[in-house]
Amino acid sequence: MSDNSLYEVSTLPNGIRLATTTMPHLRGVCVGIWAAVGGRHETESESGLAHFLEHLLFKGTSKHSARELTTAVEGIGGYLNAFTTEDHTCYYAKAAARHFARLSDVLIEMYTDSQFPENEVEREREVIREEILSYRDVPAQWAEELLSEALWPRHPLGRPLTGTIDTLAQLDGSHLRVFRDRFYTGQNTILTVAGPIGHGEVVQQVSGRLAGIAPGSVFTPLSSPRRVRSGVRVEDEESEQAHLALGFHAVSRTHPQRFALRLLSVLLGENMSSRLFQSLREHYGYCYSVQSSTVLLEETGALSIFADLDPLKLPKALQVIRRELTRLCDQKPSKAELRRARDFTIGQTQISLDSATQQISWMAESLMAHGRVEDPSEVERGIFNVTPEAVQAVARACFKPNRTGVALVGPGYSRASVRQMIFG
């Protein structure tokens, strides 16, 4: 059991961890099964395999067809979905709490007994092919994908999670079965539940169903990103706007500077009072949309800035961005500005955890990152204790040319011209 009063954690004999938080005020329950495997665990020839497997787990088991599985959840007013990230894959379902047993049964059956019939593999290959092509029709999303390639060239983190048309064509049912058997093991599996359900009820309901999963081993990523100079990726596309993605190598999800990094991102562009929103949009009117965000991984991370704007305004907008980054390196934020960013971050965390869906993510991601479920108050203290000096220090560490990646999708610019605007 966990010592944390908000969360309870049990470990089954095969290594599967069961984590719950009881939310008695809710009418619904959310259940998630997490496999600690994602795009960064793939070899180059396997690119897209984790995501392909995610799709195929919805395509039928030895007992039920794909339609029967979805109907079992949607027919009671529930919701069933999944997603793949760089380092984990999640399958989750929500419904009224009285249907907890059905939700957990459906998810566990999908996780342990999917059959991958060849006709479904071929059909879903075409579906994912359309998904890949659709991203090209969303330039901002395409720019984000290119930014990963620019930040982590020639590394699994720099490859698209969907794979490419070429790698997708090479994958078949045998690849899916081998990948699942290798990674969907007890040591790599977490089940999380949030809602008006007690921990004991969860353990009683799912333990037997999960007992047949082999313990397996804990897998680490294939390799850590090499310290190579990040790149510039430009796609000269005819469109009304230029879609800019600017990224900087940052700290990992367990690094002491992670709290300062989060506040740095908030100061830059996570809300309407942020520096980039106020300067680029409110003062100059250079863009409609600008934002910043962070991603924290096992041994690395990134802070990114995204903006959509008139291509003719791009040079001036980049001057403003460079000025704001330089200012954060040269001058500590004021205590008042940092206090607003801190209060915003803590408030947003508290509000998000009112959601059962956010709670199952909090538990699983904490277990994968730290081996335990963090109490939200621990994170709040970490945020609260960040000083202006700490924000300036992490800005100075991140905002360097050799830690910068750039992607641009839009008309009128070459890689050389973008590089010149960014690096001078």
C-alpha cells in the first residue's frame, strides 16, 4: 500500500501495479490500463509499431468482435479510447460507476486477448495511412512533428509516433504479436482507477483477470539522445499563414529544475498574461495564436514555442521572441510576475485533478516517473519554492543555439533564411 492518503497502490505477484483514488462526489468512474512502451522503444524499422498496436487492440478478441467491444461500453453511455506517446500507451474507459466491472473487463480483455486477424491488420493499416496523410493538412501539427525531428535528429524521439507510409507498409500481424508479448508484461503494466470506487473493490475485481500476464522485464529506451546540434526543418507550403515551432532542449521529468522550467514556460506563453502573448499579439498584433509548452521524458525534455502568423510578419515576430528569451536570461523575473505564474500553475493543477481522467493520468505517470504516486501537494511545494534566480538559471541553460531546434511550415522561406533569422 502507498503511504499517501489520497492514493492507494498495490502490486500483484506478476509486477502489475494497481493504483486508485476514491472520488466519492463523482457519479462516473474512469479506468486506464497503461503499458510503459511508446515510440522511443522502437527500432527504426519498427517506427509506428506501438501506435499500430494501439489501434489493433480495438479490433477484436477471441470472444468478442470489434463492434461488440465498443458497444459493450458505448451501449451503457460510456466512452472508450486510447493514445500513444513517446514512452507509454494508454487504454481507458469512462462510464457510470455502477458499470465499473464491465469497463475493467473490456479493457483487460482487449489488453490480454487481442487476436490481430490479418484482414483487420490490413484495414487498419489503411486507416493509419489516412491518419498520417491528414497531418499534412494541419500545418501547425505538421510543424510540431518536424520540431521533434529537428530537436532529436536520427533518434527515436525525432520520429513520428505514427511511423511513416514506408515503415507502416512493412509491419504485419507477427510484428504486432512479438511487440505486445515483449512489452505488454506485468513489470510494464499499470492499471489506474478514479471515481467512487474503493481500492479493495478494484483489487478484488481485476486481480484474477490480470494474473495471466507474464511478469517480463522492465525495458529502458533504446538509447539516450546524443548531444548533437539540433536542426532546422522547413516545408515551403502554400498557405495563408506560417506555422512556427521553436524548441529548446531542457531537463528530464525527475530533474530538480523541472519546476523552474514549468514556470519559465508559463511566463513565456501558457496564458493570456504571458510575455509572448502580450508582446506578439497584444502589443504588435503579429499573430492570433502563440503558446509555449514543456515535455518531460526520462532523461531529457523540451520547452517549445508555437506561433501561427502572416509569413510577412515572421522576421519581426522572431525578433520579438529572441528579445524576450534574451531578457529572461539577462534579467530575473520580478517576484510579482513569478508569483502570478506560480499561482496560475498551482491553480491549474488543482482544477485539472477534479477530473477522474486527469487523476488516472497523474497516478500512472507518477508511477512510471518516480516509482510512486506523488501527492499533488509535493508538486505544489516544488512550484511554490521556485525563485526568480532559478527561473533565470534554467532559461540560461536552455536558450542556447546548440540546444535549439526550429520547424516552419508555410510559404516563402528556405532553411537557410530561417536559420539566419534564428541564429543570426
